[in-house]
Amino acid sequence: NAEYMGGSSSTESRGQLPQASEEIMFERHNIQEPLVSIHESSESYDSLVAISATFRHMEYRKLRRKYGGTYKKKNFILVIWVMAFFLWLFGCITITTTQTFRVSFSWDRSILGSLLTIILAYAATRLSLWLRWCLYWLFIGAMLMLFVGPETAPSWDTLTESVAYRAIAIVILVLEVITICIFVFTHFVWPRVVRSSYLDTIRSWQLARAQDDPHTYIYKRPLHWFSRAHHFTYRGEVNAKGQPHGFGEWIDDHYHGECLRGTWANGLPVGPFKSREYGSGYAFSNVRVAFVTNRGDDWKANAFYPTYSPDGLKFGVASVESSVSGSWFRDFPQVDMISEPEACIRREQAHTESCSCVKWCVSQLKHSQENEPITQLTITADRHGGLVISGFEPIRESDRTNVTIMYRGDETCIDHESIRGGDSTPLAAEGSHMLGTMSSFLEVRGWRATRETAFEALVFIPGYNCSLEYAIKRFGQLLSLGEFPAHIKPFVFSWPAGDLTMYFKAIQQGVESDQTAKDFTDFIARLKNSGCRHVHILAHSLAARLVMKSLPLLEEVVEPVRLSDQYSFVSDNPFAPIAPRKIYLSTVTLLNPDYPVNRFMKDDYSRLSRLCSHITIYADKNDIALAWVDLITWDFRMGRCTKPLFQCDVGQEEISKKKDRTLWRERRCIDVDIIDTTWMEDNVHTVRHNFFNINRLMVDDLRDVIDLKRASNRSRLVQREGNVYNFLFTPAHIKNK
């Protein structure tokens, strides 16, 4: 990976990877087709050697998905029946079949003995549900014992008295041992053997190249004597050794084989890429995420006590592979470090000079669609009479109310349409229009793409009791499901969060400490000095306190909200450079914020609204985590506030208790969108505090927030009262008759 990140010999010389020039099609070859022998051609043998390491890695990925399995819906009835079965085996339940069928219970007289029996039965139940064949053998053996003895059902006492019982028990025990050995070999030993270089890949898999297609190879899996041969194809860029390197597509026709299209490095898929299993169709994708942290612990660990890094801010880039369609694999999301956290080498000059660490991170944040033509645009009329196009900014100030969309075919311009904003057109009211085509592309006149002049950053700040690795996983899953556009550069800012029991220490010495606020502002300043023009903040739970704590410092870095809607112009010359070192806070989204409502209204809203005109709060009144915090601190949290927020001197909690709603109508709601998620059911756990990255409605809604759509313009929302909106969805238990 180090060679890939740096290009050939310098990190500055690496260019963008070109797209594949043609659609890659895979044809199944006949098993009996003639093969090129590895002894007949040295050139073909060299190609086999070059592709063998890649093939071995793809086989390991295949085994990891196959034996790691997918998530299954929990069946509590099955768990109860299996636990009862084990209690019967332990002698706690006795079944008598003489004359009448009778079930009786016999428990140990001591509480400790009974509790130990239940714990052992539960542990055996969980293990057997994971290793199903062990449960099947036990069930078959129990049924045989039940029918062999006509008078009494099998038990531990009758096991030593009956020869038939002993024979069945011995056979079942042998089968159990064999099953466990096979399980250990297939799930743990064999994948490691495949990943290593112990075996000769070419001979062990009978790897050969098809004669009629130099890009197609045939193989047969070891220890599968009666299975047919399979084929895989790679078409794309390669390095000097002939290994996949750059953009390419891999297709394997095995049931668990991959159809992977994306970026490769020295024979390995490193992302970004999109992939699916050939047989099952389960889809998964890989995205890249940059991260910044001031934590003193390891990136995989979550220290018990919040500690800071002695080296200040540390930067790095990771790739996250996540399931997106079909059944979800248990091993995903999977984080692979492209560059582990490293301290910035120019710490003192970061506030005044461009930060090389941020620039390097941005250069590594490749996107699977960054070189594809534009086929869809989101155009929104803002509240100041101008237009907002996601991923674009106007060249001149006069262009802010005028945009020309050119629809182009393969060779010539077919048609064009002008859209104007202002009081005299329908677009003066807030609204959005989608323009798109799948066969051609769109060209925007008078506006330029932000990725050509600057970039937009999406900064995710996790809550407490969250390691850097876990934060990257959650954020990567959100990016994969949401398919965020290429001009958005994702960053994770991880602060010393502490352990689950360190809640108050995480507040005092972590999220609300002067050091964390200073480091976060320092990071935003580095983004500004490195060419970032717009920042979107996504703060979960306790991270809302960091946003509020940093507001006084951010006022010195971030440009205030203006009627020009965050655009600044230095010249009417369309080729003039963008005004340097100006950064705007485009959106601030608070997910289940652990922050007092009254404190936000009295101290923070006015200051935050001066820096950002698009503030969104996702709240759930049934959030159990925040309910416990409210109970302990006697302070109502924003994450549970699903009532309108008003510009008034009366405390919000006092307003919520008023029965006379005329007071609400007389007050003016603050400019904040409150999204009520209380009735959400899909992909929501019992605590209801952390599901924003897997619930499809929330993922799509967050994507629209980043596209600068207000709640009134999002079709999945309905206004309930004031500035509170509900999701339009059907409860999970509602079904057609």
C-alpha cells in the first residue's frame, strides 16, 4: 500500500487513474476448452505468476465472506426450544413415556447450582446456534435414544445402564469431535493457509490461462475433487510485473466469487471499489475516509481514561468496506489503514500556511465516481433569492441567480435550458429540480465545480465511548449507503472519548476541554488553508458539546453567514482565481445531541446561527441513553426534544409544559430543522441512540442535508408543527391482507 500511495517514487507525481474505456463483459468458458500449458510458454507462465498473488488474495476474501457468514434475524422461539433441549440433556427436565406422556422438572436445591445449570444451558445454546451441525447431531442422538428405550426417556442415570444408549452416545460424541475439527480447519486454518504463501498457487489450484482470451483464467479449488472448474477474468491497468494496479475489473464465476470494479494497487484491491458476489448477488463497496485525532490511545483501542496525544493532531487515511445490498456480512464494516495516524510535521505553521498533511489526505480520498460525467444535478432556490447547485459555485456574482444547463450527447449539443432565480419566477420559492440523463451528460455554464478550485469537507465527530476504528466504521457505512458525491471529502475528528463509565470525565477532560476545542479549531483552520471552501459538520451525541464549545474560536476562522449565501467573488473575470483562505460552515447536523436545550437557546443558538444558516437536529423522545442522562443531571437534552423551538425568553422546558398552545403560535420558531425519529422502527436498536448510518430513510435524508436541501424541500418529510418534521414511512408491522 505504501508504494501505491506514493505513486512511483514521489507522492506528488501520482495522477488520477483513468476510467475503463469499454464495458467489461464476462463469458463463461467451456470446461473442456484447450488451455495454455504453463510449460509451453514462458510468457503465459509469467502472467500466471503475476496473477497468482492476486488470485490467492481474492480466494481469501471469498473464504472470509463464506465462513464469516451473514447476519440473521434473531429467532427467540428457536432459542427457547434449544435451551429447553439442553436442560433436558442436563437432567433438569425429565420426559416419561409410560402410559402417558409426562414432562417433569427437577432442579438443584441450591440457588448457585440452578443458576450454573441455566448459564451452561444458555452458553451451549448460543454455541450450538453458531455451530449448527453440533446441534443436529445432538438432536438426532436424542431422538434415537428416545425411541430405543420404550419405558423411560433417556437421562444421565439411564445412560450408564443401557448398552444402546452408550453406543449412540459414543457415535454422537465422535461425530461432534469430527464436526468441530472440520469447523476449525475450514474457518480458521485453511483461510490462513490460503492467505500465506505455503502452497504453490498455480499447481494447487491448477491455475491455467484460457487459450482464446488472454484475460481469462481457469482454476479448480483444492480438496474439491467432484466440483467443476471455475473462471476468473481481469481487465484493466497493471504494473510492470503484470499485477493489477490502477483501475480494473475482476469477475469470478464461483458462487462466492466477486465481480469487483475499482482501484487496485500491486495486485490487491484497495478501494474505492464496488463489488458483489457472483452467485448470491450480495453487494458491498469500499470507500476512503480521512481522519484526524488528538487521542493518546491506539486507533483500535478505547482507553478507560481520556488521554491526549503528546504530538498534537495526528492525520491518516483508511479504507472501509461495507455491505450495501442483500444480506450483510458479519465481517463488515472492515477497516484497512492506508496510513496509520501520524503527527503533522509542520505543527506551528498550520494556522498561517497550507497544511501538507491535510493536502495529502485529500489527495488520497479517491472516489469511485470522481471521473464519471455528470448525469444529475440538484438545483435549489435558497431563502435569499439565489440558486444553490450541489458541487458547484458561481463564477461571477451575477451568475448566482442564473445557470445554464447544457444537455450534450456523445458528440454535439442537443438542447439547453436556462433556469433563473428571483421574485419573478417560480424558483423564487424554495424548491428543488432534478435534471438528469443516463445516456449523455450535463454541462453547467456560468458555474464551476468545487472540486476544480477547492473542495468541500464532511466532518463526522463521534460521541463518547467510541474508538477511532469504530467511528471510521460507522462513518464509512454511512458513506457507502448514501453514495455521497465525489466533491465531498469525508473526515473523522476523533477526540479522547473515554470508556463507558467515564461519562463525566469525557465531558470535563474530553469534549468540553479547552484542548479539544483548540485542536478542532486548528483542524478547521488547516482545512481552510489547504483549499477547503465549505465544511459540513455531522456531530453525534456528546460531540454536540464540542461544536458549541468551539464556537468562540471558530468565529475567528469561519466566515459569517451573509446574504450572498456563502459565496464570495474577487473578479468578474471567469478565469480569475478563487478568493483564498475563506471557509464557510455550510451545514451543522446534530444527531441525538447530548446537550441541554435551555443552554443551547440562551447561549449558543445566536452564535451558531451567525456562522451557519442550515442547522438540523435529529431527535428521539424515546432515546433511552439520553433519558438516563436527563434523570441523572435533571436537565432536558436536545436529543429528546421533539417540540418546536422558539425565539423567546421563556425556558424551552417551561414552554413544553404549557397546555395553552396559543403561546406557541405567538412565538416565532428559530431557524433550525428538527427531525423527529421517535417512530422509526427499521434498523433501530433498543437504546435508540445510534442508527443514523444504517437506517435507509436517515441515510438518504442526511445526503439531502449535505446537498443543502432544507426540511421543507425533502419529500420524505412532513411538517408536523412549527420547525418539527416527521418521516413518511409505514410501520414495520403493517402488511397487506
